[in-house]
Amino acid sequence: MGKRRAPELYRAPFPLYTVKIDPQTGLIITAGGGGASKTGIKNGMHFLSLDLVGGVHSATLLHTHETDTRATMCMSLGGDVIAAGQDANCSLMRFRAGDKSAPRKRGGKGQNGDGGGDVAQMKEDSPQMVVGDVGAVQADLSLQDPCVKCVRFSADLTLLLSGGADGFVRVWEVSFPSLKEKFSFRAHKDELEDIDISPDNKHIVTVGRDFECSVWSGDQLAVGLCWHENMPQITEKMYRYKSCRQVVHFLTAATFHEKKLYYIQESHGIVVTDVTFLPDAPKSKAVKGNNEVVMLSVAVDSRCQVHAISNRRSFPLWLVLFFCGLMVVGVILLLQSLFPGFI
């Protein structure tokens, strides 16, 4: 009996490094590629719609945007603008929906030999979507193998953060079609893994390959976090921080004592490069179905998989209160029968 695998949503003709879901349109955006190497593997960005038919999720390829010799390693969505980490640059692209009546290519079960999704073809002409380059800025100054590792828009879309292989955080003021650097600072001794900014734009959190997680107020270090300080059984360099998120006034870099709800071992069989959750937005409700959580994952194997957790059964609050009331009345009646004159 083979290993359990999550349903394959679709397969791209290049390695996938990042995936995002636009909450406004419900579009899935994946990106990756083979880089500048002359292997024949192209670089591109795919726009897909997500559907739920008969309780089964499927994806439809709407548009492919080629990115020349640049593989997209990370993305952040800011309204209709995509910030993409491509080599040493942070590139900006604007997208909008086109003619919805045009024919589409479905990424369901195909003829690729193993029952997986169709291998999507690189088709630049697509009336379904219009994607245009807005501009680009150099966001990593490494002398060798420069790479923008992470990008993030602020909640109000006034700032864009980038982190690179040179260990620097760069904060850009957003004024399309250009970006103006507001300030920059050395955040880690090694390359950054992830970055985020608080809703009020006052604090930045970063994690790097140097085993450190840091919270910054502007360019000044506010708090440094270490695994082994809270868990003595863990050595200093047993685990490396890989991602981080700021929630209201603090951050979530790692949590402990969770209850395992879902687990698939080696679902992709190779490095998983990004995951994203179906957002709690009107466009996503129809495709969420009877699931508590729907998550997408992408990997170097070019596959995009869908992971769904069905709603756990629970009693409505009113029903719980009703039964509690009945129990109280029952106890009172029992005591009255055993001890006349109790009430």
C-alpha cells in the first residue's frame, strides 16, 4: 500500500516556489521556474481559479505570465499588485481579470501517466487575465548569488518590506509605479527566511538562517527570541526559524503544545517551498465547502496540492445551555423528592 498523498490540484511545467490566494478575486497565484540556467525550464507565474465540484477541488489555469530568465522565489499581494522576489530584485506587477467568457484550461485529472493533474502549458496569450510589469528595485546586494528571500506588504499597503541573502531588511515607501527606500538595516548574520510587519507599522519581525528571530522597532532591536531559552531540552542550534507572523501586538514564530489535526508524511516527496490557507473572504466561501480549513502547498516537484480538514462536530452553544438548564431543573426536582421541603 502506497503512502497517503493529498489530492493534486495541478502541475506546472517548472518547479514551484511560492503560492498565494488573492482574497478579493479568489485567484490562486503560483510562481517559480528554473532561473537563468540553460536547462530549457521556463520561468513563470500562473493564475488559476479554484472550484469545488461534487465535493472535489479542482483548478483551472486562466493565465501564464512569463518572467524571462528570473525565477520567482517569493511573493506578496497588495491589492491588485504583486511584489515578487526575483534574483536580486523586487519586481512589481499589476494584474486584473479580463474576458471571463474566453476558453479555459482545466488542471484536473489528465494524461500525464500517473493520474495527476495536467501539466499546464506556457501560454502567454490569455484574454482571461491581463498582467503588466510595474517596475523593479534592487533589494539584495550580495556579491555572489544575490537573492530576495522574502517580501511583505504592510496592512495599509503604504510600505513594502524585503529581506535578502545579504541579511539586510529594506523598507520601501509604496508610491506606484515606483518604490522609494525609507531605511535599511542589517538584521541577520546570514540570509533572511521570512519577514512581517505589525498592523500599526511600528514593529518588524524577522527570522534568519542564523537561528535567530528578532523583533525590531524601526531599525532598532527590541526583542530577540531563542528556542532553547523556553525549552531547555532543545540545544541552541537544533531548530531553525523558518517563518513568522505578527498578530496584533505580538508575533507567532513558533507555538507549542498544539493538537495535531492533520498530518501527511512526505506528501510531496521533496522540499515543500510554500503553503497558504484559503482566506476567510466572500470569494472563498463557495469553494471552502464543508471544511474547517483548506490549505494549498507547492514544492520543487512542480505540484500544487490541496489539503482540507473537515468541520469537526460540535454542539451549538444554545443546545449546550439548554441541556445545562435541564440538568439544573432535574437536580432540583430530585432533591425536592428526596428531601421534601428542600425548596
